[in-house]
Amino acid sequence: LHAAGEKWELSRDVTYKPNKITVDLAAAYLESCLWPGVNLYGVNLNGAELCNSDLSHALLKEAQLIEANLRNCRLAGASLDKAIVKQADFARADLAGARANGAQFLGTDFHGAVFTGGTFTSCDFRRADLRGAVLREAKCSHSRFNRARLEGADCRGTDFSEANLGKVDLTSTRLDGANFQSAELSECNLER
């Protein structure tokens, strides 16, 4: 880890290896980091400031990101499988092509975020703010969206099969070609 001007960079050969080292970056101020492809498997990033950073293709599997700030963060192609992300700020983050199977995103702000072509199966998006988010062609099957806000989101071609969208606000949401096979849609607001 080294400073380069006002940016922090981490070389690709630095990785976290389970059972070898414990990495705790809780509450760390790491704004505008350039960490494409970094391995942060299981790292504690609770309360960390990572806004405007490049974490594209990063390994964040089982990472803890409770109340972390990843606003405007580039996470395209990243792996967030089984990550614990609660009350975090991912507004306008780029998660295109990312994978987050079994991740928890409870109450997280994804306002204006991009999930295009990503895989978010069996995730927990309860009470998440996805207003204006782009979920085109995303795979969100078996995920829970109870009480999430999806107003104005672009969900064209999104796979919501067997997902729970109970009490979700889908006002003005683009749903052309979305798959809702066996999905729970009780008390959804589907106003155009």
C-alpha cells in the first residue's frame, strides 16, 4: 500500500489469504483508491470511506462493509459473494458484471447504481434504496427485496424468478422482458 499523489494504490500481488493474515480496515479513510483486482477476501471494511475508488474485479467475498461508503465506486466485475453490506452507501456505484451470490445488502443505498449483467442471486436487498438503479439483464433470482425502493429503476430483462418483492415500490420502473416466474409480488406498487 503506498500513496501516489492524492491516490492510494495497492499492487496486484498483495493479497489477503485466509488463515495467514488478519486485515482490519474498519473506519479507514481510503477515498479514491486505485485497487483493481485486489483480493480483500473476508476483510473488515466496516465504516470505511472508499468513495470514488476503483475496485473493479476485486475479490470482496465474505467482506464486511457495514456502514461503509462506496459512493461512485467502480466495482465492475467484482466478487461480493456472501458479503455483509448493511446500511452502506453504494449510490451511483458501478457494479456491472459483478457477482454477489448470497450477499446481504440490508438498507443499503444503491440510488443510481449500475448492476447491468451482474449476478445477485439469493441476496438480501430488504429495505434497500434502488431508486433509479440500472439492473438491466441482471440475475436476481431467489433474492429478497421486501420493502425495497425501486422507483424509476431500469429492470428490463432482469431475472426476478422466485424472488420476494413483497411491498416493493415499482412506480415508473421499466420492467420490459423482466422474469417474475414464481416471484412473490404481494402488495407491490406497480403504478406507471
